[in-house]
Amino acid sequence: MQPETAPPPPPLTVGVVGAGTMGVGVAQCLAAAGHDVIVVDPDPGALADGPARLREGARAAVLLRKAPRDAPDLLPARVRWTDELRQLGDVSFVVECAPERIPLKEELFRDLAAVCPPGAVLASCTSAIPVDRLAAHTGRPEQVLGMHVMNPAWAKDAVEVVRGPRTGAHTLDRALGLLAGMGKHGIVVSDGPGFVSNRVLMATVNDAAAVVQAGTADAATVDRVFQECFGHAMGPLGTADLIGLDTVVDTLDVLRTLTADARFTPCALLAGLVAEGRLGRKTGQGFHTYPGARRHSGTPGAVSSRTR
């Protein structure tokens, strides 16, 4: 089956909720597509270093020929940073990139429905929470869907697009068009805890961590098995480090809550790394070590943490 696409829209004003790793990455992609972007986060640290992280991402995109050379200079002018959700009162589209916590996202979607124009699409970059659960808090479920962008956002051409049972066809078309304008394509799946990607991936990551915990193999060897035996570009533990181990644990907690399946209980090694602040690439250490990794400033806020 070919990925689903739609004609790209003209330049829009798009809101992004959350200035963590994923929020800044999504803002970068939107700005690169010519849209004006408003990023909302209550965390002063996230807002303060957001522009630098956006430029850092743009420079990385240039190096891999995913963006023109002038992107690091041009993109920041298209992005505005604020701690006030009410600044999204005139947007056409919102992409929510807050931490993976059910009560937080439910509250955000209630607030977004109250603040955003009646015609605005409300998309969530949720890793595992069913879209219809969030849509139930909006009064406009036909305008809600999932856009599960992978990290790093600027490097990934495919997006898992989650159509809830009440998502309208026009909403889906608008989302696919927005992605097309960003040089991406959507792979549309139905709603459910973890959708396709994380229903499978999170159990695999947890089991891979349990293998290390049991002493069967170290992290490098586990990843090497997946890379050299199965042809994976990255092993499950390297993938977890890229996602952020705190995001992995949050996602496992959501899946365990929604499915009552014990296999989604984070193993002790994984939970311990998060408790120690070893969150993966963004902190320089997780299952693997990343010399020279940039440590982000700021502390978790009501919308964003350094994880998302």
C-alpha cells in the first residue's frame, strides 16, 4: 500500500504545544515549509534555549542535505516562543507535543478546544494515548487526530497518522496536506493504545533492557544482533536512547495502564537509568554513551519536559 498524501496547504499559522525535543523538531519542520509557528511552553528554560536548539537542528539538517544552507538563519524568524496558550487563538492547526501523561494531555485538549478557532485541527504527537480519548475532551472530535512524528523530526520522512473513530475525512486530508508540504508522508493507521509503532516497539525495548539486566548480553551486543542479523539501521536500545528513556518509561506506563498488560511494566534497569538522569542522547548517557552531547537546560514544566 502506498503512503497516503494530500496537496500541501498554503502557508499557515501553526501552533506547537511543548518546547521539548519533539516540539522544537516539529517547529523546525513547519518553519522550513514556510509556515509561521507559535511554540507554547510554560517552562522558562525550554523557551530560553528553544531558539538555539532549533538552529542546532537546522544545522544538522543542512549537513545531511535535508535543508538549504541558509536554514539556520532563516527559520528562527518564523518561530515565536511564548508561555501563554491563549496566543494560539488565530492558528489553523495545532500539533501537541507535551509529555506522555494521560491527565496532562486530556487537560491540554480541553484548553486547546477553548482557545483555538472553531475550524482549527487539533493534532497530538502522542506516543501511545488513543486519539479518541483526547478527542472526547474537545467537543469537536471530528477535528482531532494523531500525528506521531518520529525523532529527529527533520530527518524522518514518514509519520504515523492516527485516525480516530470520529476523525473527519477533511481533518485527515488537512493533516496529510500539511505533512506533504513538510516533505513528509503519512502512514494512516486506526486508533488504539500505542497504535502500530509503539505497541510493538515499546515491548521490544523493554525486553531488550531485560536481557541486559539478566546479563545475557551488554547493550552494544543486543543492538549489534538486531543490526547485523536483522538488518536494522539501529538496535532497540540505541533507538530508546534516541527517543529518550524517560519518554520510553512514560509510554510504557501509558500502555500498561490502558492494556493491563504486565509486559509493559518498565524493567528495573530501564527505570533505574531514568531515575539516575541517564536519559539517552539528550543527556549524553543512557544504554550507550554519547561524548559531546548537548545537555539541555530547564526543568520539566506543566506542558513540556526535556524529554519530548
